[in-house]
Amino acid sequence: MTTSGPTRQAWVILVVGVLTQMAATIAIAGPAFLIPYMHSDLGFTLTQAGTVAAAPSFGLILTLIAWGAFADRFGERLAMTLGIGLTAVFSAAAVLVVDSPIWMVIVIAASGAAAASVNSASGRVVMGWFPRHRRGLAMGIRQMSQPLGTSVAAVTIPGIATAGGFPAYLWFVAAVTGALALICFALIRNPPDPTPTRTEVVELDQDTYPQTTRTDGTEPGTTSVGAGKPSTASAINPYRSDSFLWRIHAVSALLVVPQFAFSTYGLVWLIVVQGIGAGTAGAIVAIAQLVGAVGRMVVGALSDRTGSRVGLMRIVAVASVIVVVAIAVLSLTQLPAAAAVVFVLASAVSVADNGLAFASVAEAAGPRWSGKALGAQNTGQFVMSALLGPGFGALVTAFGYPLSFGLITLAPLLSVGIIPRRDVDRIT
């Protein structure tokens, strides 16, 4: 494993990746902040407005894996430039159909489908440029871009819509994403070809000499020996080599359950259950988002220091069980001060695994598969989030908050037993 630090080029690419992901997040999350405007000014029904707001996420889910495969085949520079550029084009085109709910859904969904390129490619390029002992920090910083982008959208979009309506928002997105397309083309560089890891080498030997017997179990580490070519080894399907990627995908899908419950229903929980004023509750949620964003970076850096992603992921999963139980207990009574503190802590813990999981997926997939694997990782989380929206709401309606939070404790509890025992690295 190399001990050299990241190059200046690596940090430049990280900054561009963060900014581009923030712009994509604004394009995807932005319409949700315009539901009141669509209902009152455009005359959309709440169902129509909600469908328009969900359209970018629907388009994103459909194309995440495809964009990952595109990045694997043609490189991150082209994927990010083309994807964020098409986001600008579709956002501008949506201005022409702003009065039609049906066409708005179609064009806005296309915008989200194009923006999905950034989710897969920006993580891939960051992982390719940073050495292993800095990837946790780098991916933690990169993962901050989504909550930061959502925060920027929440602050800017309502004012933009008030001043110029929905078309002003669309032109704003087109301008921001168009500018980032030019920046990506100018500054993004595909990472250099990596040297083969010992894990890859063993897989190459097995592919060439089937009679060779592995001695490191179903989850290959980085202590095997052998010889081979990086290009051939990297091309081997990591999903067939071992269960590591499947297990990380499953763990992430389970850990997104409390994360989504807190982010979606946290505000109403603070107001209705704890009796906190709407303004104060909103501030608490904003603080929780900020602490969570910083927490991703801190946990990523800690994984670099300890040398273990999955070990730290297991600690986060156990902590998630504890904080969800605490929220369930607090739901039985009104303790506003304690609830505010625990909610901020619980929200931060619930997102702490994101950077770890993405770094683990990219490392285990290797340079020829990381785009597809990151796309699959994102797809699983988005699909689970889509199911949780109505699902958790139905639980609360039927059983109330205490039992509902108690039930979702099962998700992080189950994840503890699925987390692999050790990391797999097919990049370094």
C-alpha cells in the first residue's frame, strides 16, 4: 500500500466533484421546495405537484447503474461532463412546458436521469485519485455534498420562485449545472491506471489456473500472493468473486432506514410529539444536517487512521441501534431539550456510514467495476427510501411513534450480522 499523500490534482478533482454533486442535488431536490408554488400559482393539484417533485428522483433511480457502466467504459470526465451538461439542457427545456404537469414530469425526470451521472462518476473519480489511507476522508468530504446541496436548495429556491416563478428556478438550475459542465470538462481528469492488488492477482491466477485453491475464505483480503496483469484482473466480476459487495449493499439499505425516518419525519416528530415550535424544530433539523455532514468527513478520516472501513461500520451500526431506541423511548413523553440533543446525535449517527460504505464499495469493486457498483449502491438506497416514505407513515398512523421507531430498530440490528469481517481492496 502506498504511503504517499494525495496530489494537488486529486484535491482539485475532489472540490470539483463536491461542487458538481451539490449542483446535481439542487436539480434533483429542488422541485420538492416548489410544491406550494406549483399548487397555488400554477394550479397543479397536490398529487400533480408531488409527482413533479418526485420525477427527478425517479429518473435518477432508472439510470444510476447505466451511468456507472458508462463511467467504467468511457471514463469519469466524459460521464460527468455529459451528464451534468444534459441536466442543464433538460432544465432549460422544462421552461417551455412549465404549464403542463405531464410534460413537466417527463422533462424533469430526464433532468434527474442525466444528473445521476454525477452520483456514480464523481465518487469513482475521487476514489481513483486518492491513496487508500486518504480515501475515507476524501469520500466523507464528497458525501457532504448532498446535504449541503439540499441546504442550498432550501435556502435559495423559495426566494427564486417568489421573484420569478418556476421558470426562474429552472433557469437557475440550467445556469449552475451548465457552468459545472464546463468546469468538469476543463478540470476533471480520469485517474491513472492502478497497479494490481494482491487480491486481484489471486483472482487472475484462479481464472488462469482453476485448480488453484484459495486459502483466504469467501472474502479475499490483501495478503494473498501471485502474479498477473492489472487490466485482466480488474475486469473480473467482483460480484462473483465473493459476497463482500452484496453484503455492503444490503447493510447500506438497512442502515438507510433510520436515516430516512429521521430526515423525513424528524421535523413533525419534534413538533407533534415533543411540542417544539415549528421555527425551533426547523433550526434543530438544520443543525442535525450540518452535524451529520461534518460527521461523514470525521468518520471517513477515522477509517483512514484505523485502517478498517467495515470495523468502523459495525460500530456505527451498533450506535444506530442505540440512538433509535433512545428516540423510541423519548417518544413516550415530552422532554424537548433532551429530544433535541438526542435527535441531532441520532441524525448524525444515521448518516455516518455513508462515506464508509461508498469507499468500501469502490475499493472492493476495483477500477473496472466501481462505477457500476456505486450505481447499484445508490440505487438500493434510493429504492429503500422511496418505500420508506409511505411505509413509515403507515406505521406511525397504525401504531404511533414509540412502537414505529422501535420496529425500525430491527434494520440496523440486522445489519450488524451482515457486515463483512474485513475490508477488500481491488484498487490499491
